[in-house]
Amino acid sequence: MENNNEILVPLLPLRGLLVYPTMVLHLDVGRDKSVHALEKAMVDDHLIFLTTQKDVSIDEPAEQDIYEMGTLTKVKQMLKLPNGTIRVLVEGLKRARILTFFDEETHFSAKLETFEDSTEKDVEHQALMRSLLEYFEQYIKMSKKISSETFSSAADIEEPGRMADIIASNLPLKLKEKQEILETIDVKERLAKVLETINNEKEVLNLEKKIGQRVKRSMERTQKEYYLREQMKAIQKELGDKEGKTGEVAALQEKIDQAGMPDHVKETAAKELDRYEKIPASSAESAVIRNYIEWLVSLPWTNSTKDDLDIAKAEKILHRDHYGLETVKERVLEYLAVQKLTNSLRGPILCLAGPPGVGKTSLAKSIASSLNRHFVRVSLGGVRDESEIRGHRRTYVGAMPGRIIQGMKKAGTVNPVFLLDEIDKMSNDFRGDPSAAMLEVLDPEQNHSFSDHYIEETYDLSKVMFIATANNLATIPGPLRDRMEIISIAGYTELEKLNIAKEHLLVKELEEHGLKKSQLQVKDDALMSIIRYYTREAGVRSLERQLATVCRKTAKIIVSGEKKKVIVSEKNVEDFLGKRKFRYGQAELEDQVGVATGLAYTTVGGDTLQIEVSLAPGKGKLVLTGKLGDVMKESAQAAFSYVRSKAKGLSIDENFHEKNDIHIHVPEGAVPKDGPSAGITIATALVSALTGRPIKREVGMTGEITLRGRVLPIGGVKEKTLSAHRAGLTKIILPADNEKDIDDIPESVRNQLEFVLVSHVDQVLKHALAGEK
């Protein structure tokens, strides 16, 4: 490369354009300084320096806004256009660099240092030129934007530097890249740089081609699908489906978008919707898929109610709706308190266990009301099929989700109070065990991903407050019982029943029978008579029915015009309800030999049980009657064996079993009776019959007996005690190990009873038998 003398020429800054040496091209010039620079060049020797602006947006560039390296060109022709701009034809001569920049009043000019390309051409130059031509030819074939004549003219060039410039000027490069080639003065280096650039451009073209082919294939597939869909619409129209499924699919898509489903469920719904769109409406599968999508979008996935965490308000609602039941109310208020502190508590799983009519179901409604949650109830009584809980698989005709998912749809929120009514009445058969399916629903560790056979996708039940009700815990399988928090509701005392009748039942019955408070007045003594002499139950259902009878008869009296107001008192209760149905007071009117009062626990609450023993001459035969179960028969055998072993100490003939037949009977023979807790009662009745000593009529007892006379603890103390209180007993004999259960008994009942805690039958006999030993 040779460095020539310095020259001073006018300068014209270019915007978005670059001129290489030997290039001939037209320029449109409009800026004042540029026009003056051209005019100056035309006056002098037609030479002008062209350099490119770094930023095309600048209208009046300064020295720092233009590149130092540019091209010295010769103005070949100049033409003024009607719009005021000048069109000029220039030819590039040689590279030049600004030494000194002059910003004159009318135009720019610069003192330049010019550079001539070396004409030297060795083997390496020739190799680079050949490679460059080869790559350029390939590029022209790939791009199809450059004519073959351009390649021919480039191939004819002998000078290496000029070839590099011509090829670079025909490549679609950025201005900065073109400037870099212009600034590369060394010819060999310039050839290498253009070679590298053209190679990169080839790679870009290859990628463009691949992307283009991919897009084309995609377009072809989309066009094909569009064509087929249009055909499908036409076929559906011919078959009678005028609108096709377009509107329906769009509506379902909108529902899917608004349902708030988790991503994996939304993906499943989208796939099913795609299948639904492609299947003809007349197909049976079309209805199945649509039904499935409808279920998915109708389930609550995120919609929830905000818990009302006002504990005082919740307590007020619970007390308003229910009298008594302090344990349950306390548990609900505890849950609310913890929820208020943590704001992220999993829903508890409670089981309200107790006899019918004590308000288990209505209590669950009150809990929902106090929490400000939606309430949904599912009855499980008689459910024998596992699919009732988990749903049917969609392959079956008429398949639908199980009761849990149906309940969630009905609730409409992810955190309702969900009542599983009569959970102890589920049974199983060849169709599976529904109680086993309930394990997943009621397990706090698993129910966040409950799986229904119909829905298939997992559903979160962890925010649901499950409340189950049961009459008899014994029929609930152990694993299921283990997952629930058992809260026992034993039954009501007379005082509680009186308050419930006044505050709830009578108000409800008056409303249902169209009566006003001014038309019927039931006095407290009348209510107490109804409770004592017309009902015998743990709950209040029979009491409600008796009050309904009173209301019906009152309605007849008022409608017939006999009276305008009816007052029911203890004296005229029989006029409304007939003769007394039950005897209230002492279980027995007098002390009797061989008759002991036991306390039993049944599915409808506690009850008293008369156990009778009679002796007759014979050969020691033991007869048991009264529809006794196996456990109760074993208790009788154990009591008999104990009495035989202790005969001498009890002043009984040691050979009594050889001389007498012994008959043990429990009245109400049609009612099945079973359980170990009658052990001490049978033993007491036996001793009484064999010794002739009567048993105190005011004493009730319960406890399991061993062959050595030890008294073992039993269950249902609260229920049994309430029944004893109802029957008018005043002294209760309990196993010593049951002392802890006495605290569960209402204080009003506790204060009227005497509790005797025993650990051996000798102590039982001491308190139960009257007369001298």
C-alpha cells in the first residue's frame, strides 16, 4: 500500500450509504452544506470526499459524527431536480482518511491522506481470490437476489483489492460491517475479511431456507386442517347440524379459560375439547366428551368463601341454634381461633357420634353458618358401591363422578362445610368397599390430591371442613375411624330438653301449623310431663312429634271456633296426647329379690335393663333368654362361675348348681342385647336370688366382670347415666377405672346422683343388696 501526498477537498457526509473505490453510483443531495460542497468541487477539479455518518438521524453532523475513513470520489455528472435536490453521479477513486476537518461557513472540507491498493499478487492472494469467487458464486445461487452478470464482472477483475471491494458492495451487510471492510487497507487482510463475511452470510441463508421450509410445512398443515374443518362443517350442515360446533366450542373454550384450573387440568380439558371439535355431533362419544368437559369447568378449582373469623359472632350463632352440646361448639371455636392466627389451616375432619335426634345434622348447618361457608350434605346410608364415592370410569355407559365431586360442584367453592351423613350405615358387597374409598377423602395427608375415576385429574379437598355423623361407631371400620376426630353427643338431660322444646321445637311447630303464640300456650309443667311420660329417648324427635300432635289438636279447636286460645298444662296433657305411655320415677316400685337394674348403651342412646334370675329345683341347668348376643351370654357364664367359686363366702350352698336350675332372663325378648357391661348386674341378680336378699330399687349398675370378681371399665358412661337419671335411679355403681368419664356428665345430672366406684364384685354387693348379710 502506497501513501500519496495530502490534498484538501470538499467533504460530503452520507446518510445510510457507503461508497467503495471504483464504484459508480447516483446520490441525491439536499442539505445546504452538501450542495455547497458539490458546487465547490465542480468549480475546482471535480474531486469530493464521501464519508458516512455514524448516526443517520443527525441532520447537521459535526466532526465526531462521521467516520474518519471514507472514499475520495470524482463527480461525473450533476442534475438539479424539480424538488430542489441535486442528483449526482460519482465514481470512487481511492480510500482516504481525514487528517484535518474544516467546518466552513458554507460547507465542510478536509485535508486527506489517500491510499492506493497494492498491485502485488502472490500465490496466497490468488488462493484467496479463487475462494472468494467460489463462495460468491454459491452465495448468488442461494440468494437469487444478485444477477449472474455481477458474478461475471467480479470474475473478470484482476486486482485483489478491487475484487474484494466489488463483492463487499454487493453483499447485504450492515453499514458498520461495510465500514470495517473499507477501513481494512491491507489487501490480503481485506480479502480474508470479505471471505469470512460471505461465509457467514451463506450460513444465514441456509438457516433462512430451513426456517422457510418449516414455515411452509406448517402453513400447508394449517391450510389442510382449515380445508378439512370447512368440509366437516359442510357435512354437519347437510346432516342437520346447522351451525356445526363452532359456537359451542368457542363457548366451552371460554369456560375453560375462566374456570381457574391448574395447568395440568387445563391441558387435559384443551385436548378433550380438540377431540370434541373433530368428532361428529351424531357420534355417541361426542356427548361423553362434552359431558366430561362440562364437569371439569363446573367444578370449583379456585373459587372460595372468606371465613368469618369473628369468634364472638360464631359463638352467638352456635348458641342461638343449639342448646347444650358444649364440646362441639368449643371445638369449632378452637378451629376458628387457630385459623385466625395462622390463616392457613387444613380443614378438620370431625365425626359427630350419638343417638338419633340429638341435632348432629342441624349442628353441621350451624357450623357452616358460623364460618360463613357454603353447606353441602351427602347421605351415605345404604351406599354399597365404591364408585358411589370415587365415580365411574368414562368407558361405562351413564358414567358420572362420585358423590364427593358432585357435592363439590353443588357447593361451588373449594372450602365448604361438607356433611357426610350416616357414615356408619355404609356397607360393602361384590362392587367394592365404599368405606375403603372414603379413606382417601378423610385422610388429611392424602385428600389434597383426591382422585375420582370419572374426573381422572387430582382434586384438592384439603380446604374442605368434613363433618361426618354416626349413630354407632362400632360399625365404622377402624382405619376410617382413625382418620376422624370423634366428638360424642350422648343425649339431653330433662332440663336441656325443656329448654330445647321452649326455644326451638315449639316455635318451629307453631309456625308449621299456622298458629300464633297468642293462640297456644304450653306451660313448663306440661312440657315436663310430655318429656317424662310420653317420650323415652336420648334425642328430641319423639318430643317434636308429641308437640306436633298438640299443635294439630289446637288448630282443630281454633278452626272449629270452640276457643280462641288454648292453654296446655300438666292437668290437661292427657286430653291432647292420651294416657301416659311411660312410667317415670323409680325403675321398680319396691326392692325385689333376683331383679337387678343394669345400664345399657344402644344405638339410640342409653337405656335401663332389668335382669331377672329365678331358681327352680333341678340339676344345675343354666338357661339364658331374652335374645342375648354371644358376648352377653359369656358375661352370664362368667358371673355364674364367679358365684360358684365364691359360694361359701357369700353364705350360699356350695352345691346350689347341682340342686337348682337357674334361669336368667332379660325382658323385651324381641330386642337384641349384647355387650360385656351387664356382667356385675347378672352376678348381683344371681347372688340376690341365691341368698334371698333383695336388691335396692334405686341402684343402677354397669361393669364387666372377670372370673375372679374384678370389675373392668366399660364405655358409654354418659349415655348410661342419662338413662338412669331418666328412669329415676339415684345411685349408680361404676367401675373405678371409669372415674374420668364422670366429668362428661352434665352437672345438673351429676348433682342428683350418687356415684359408687368399685373395683371388685364384693363392693358391688355391699352397695346393691338390701338387708343383712
